[in-house]
Amino acid sequence: QVQLVESGGGLVRPGESLWLSCSVSGIDFDIYTLAWYRQAPGKQRQLVAAITRLNKAAYLPSVKGRFTITRNNAATSVHLQMHWLKPEDTAVYYCNARYEDLDYWGQGTRVTVSS
């Protein structure tokens, strides 16, 4: 059974930081591309950051320089370090694992940035 379980969301003030984690089980973790998506109220889900099996990372332009995605193959987990959070970062953040036509999602963790 494939499971992706996110944690670390919460309510923070603008300028603060959060660390999101996603624990993955049931897949051959090392070969998957891992990613974080987010969906704000009334908006489409968007790709925030992705990291390949070779540790190459890519970011949404609006988060580049503020967010960092990392993977831990030994612990089968993927993380998103978020700094200098802005109100427009408010969304439900989803963990994703993808390999060819295999595509798995977590249940999401809510991030709210508000003063």
C-alpha cells in the first residue's frame, strides 16, 4: 500500500518559516521524482518544487530563493523548507511521487500565512 503523509503545516506570520515533511512508503522511493504542489482557495493546484532521483531541483519562480526541497532516500522522505513566507503562500500543500505513469499524492497539509 502506497502512503504519502505530510506534516508540518500551520499558521505563521509573514516573514516566518515552516518546514514541511512527507513520509513515503510502499514505493521504490529512490527512482521517483518527488514534488510539492499547493492549492489556494479558488485556484488551481500548482507545482511549487520538484526534485529528481539525481537530486536536481526546480522551483516555481515566486518561491525560488525562499523555499528549498530536499529528499532523504534512506528515510524515504521529502521536505520543503520555507523561509520568508508571504500571505500569497497560503494554501494546502501536497506531496507527490511520480515515476513514468505512476503518480501518488498525499492528503495535504494546510499552510496559512497571516498577520
